[in-house]
Amino acid sequence: MPDSLSGSLPGYFQGYTVVGLVAVAGVLFVTVAFSAGRLLRPTVPTPEKLLPYECGVDPVGEGWAHTQIRYYVYAFLYVIFAVDAVFLFPWATIFAADGYGAVTLVEMFVFLGFLSVGLLYAWKKGVLTWT
């Protein structure tokens, strides 16, 4: 290794040493805290303590609850339009830059076309009607 590079390597690795020591200290702190909690806590399992806890209300019936699929569809549609916004904002900031004009505009309208077809499909299937 040339002498000009060997003098700068200790300074280069010193930054990684500090990060490594902080990571080791963090892992050690968490390990000690969880171990101390496990050793110091009382463990007296009773039937009441082993029951499921739901906001202070005693559980009644089965633990299985049916959820209608439309709530998942609403969540899925929200995610689609959130992703749409994630792509539209950077596009809007780059659109005015040199070399991105017409091609970028066509690509974004193709993207919006796909989203519109998905929204139209959901609307035709009756997913967007709240009953």
C-alpha cells in the first residue's frame, strides 16, 4: 500500500469505530435491561392473568371476529392513491428541468391512465359505494 494512503486510513476507520462502539453499547444496554427485568420481576401465573386482555373488558365469546372485505379494499385504494402522490410530487419538481419535457409528460399520463382504469374498475364493481 502506498505511504500516502496508509496515513489516512486510521482517520478513515476511526469514524466506523465510533459507530461500532455506539452500536455495541446500545445492544449491551438493551440486553442488560431485558435480563434485569426478567430476573427481578415476580412470576406468579394465575388463570386470571392468562386471560386475553381487551382494554379492561372481560373477553366474551370467541376470539375470532369477522371483518368485511370492503374495509381492506378501502385501505388498498388508499395505498394506491398514496403511492400515486408519492410519484406525482417528484415528477412535478423535475418536469421543468431541461431534457424532461414531452417524454416525462407522456410517461406521467400513462401512469395516471393506469390508475384511472383501476379506479374505474373499482367503481364499476361497486367497491366505492358505502352501504
